[in-house]
Amino acid sequence: MILREVATTWWVTDRRLVLSMDWTFSSTKKLERLLKSLEKKQKALLASYHEQVGIIVKNPKDGSILHGDLSSYFSWDWTFSGVSLRICYKVVETDKHIYLVYFGSRENFYRDLKKYIFK
């Protein structure tokens, strides 16, 4: 279990505990596997990802609302080392919970996201 801190946001990476203001969040298993593979290869990218998650947890509605059949999801965009990256997440207001669904580069992001969500 690894405890991480990003701008007063604490969470444990094994998806058990998340504490940030009033919002909690969790990740899908596929996203957790992807992040685990980044721990060995791309530590700077993983650190950037965690910074962005900290920003999302502070203001979950700041992301872009997706359209069409993905209208219940939000997308958060940022650039890391010249590559445009995105995080897709779903906000559940009643539970004050954020589900981190998918993470990847802008290229084919929405096509891959739809494949993942609507298998």
C-alpha cells in the first residue's frame, strides 16, 4: 500500500481509502493495471497523473462534459512532455464520489474509451 499526497489530497493506491475534502474517488481495475505498469517505466508521467487527479478531486465539475452516449462522463485534459493526455471520469453527486474510468493520450482516446465502456 502506498500513501500519496498531492496538494492536501491523500489517497492509498490500492483503491481502499481516499480522502480529499468531501469527495472520494476510485479507479477501475484496468486503470489500476495501467498505472502499475507506469510505476516502473514512467515515474514522471505517473507523478503528473497524480497531480491532475488531485486537481480533479478538488473541483470535479471543472472537466469537460462529454457528449452523445458518453454524456454522463467528464474528461480532463493536460499536456505532459508535448503529449496531450486525458482522464475520463464519472461524478456521482449523491455519494460525492468520482470514478476514474480511463486514462490515455488524445489519439484515439474516445474510440478506445467507448470500446472499454460499452464492451
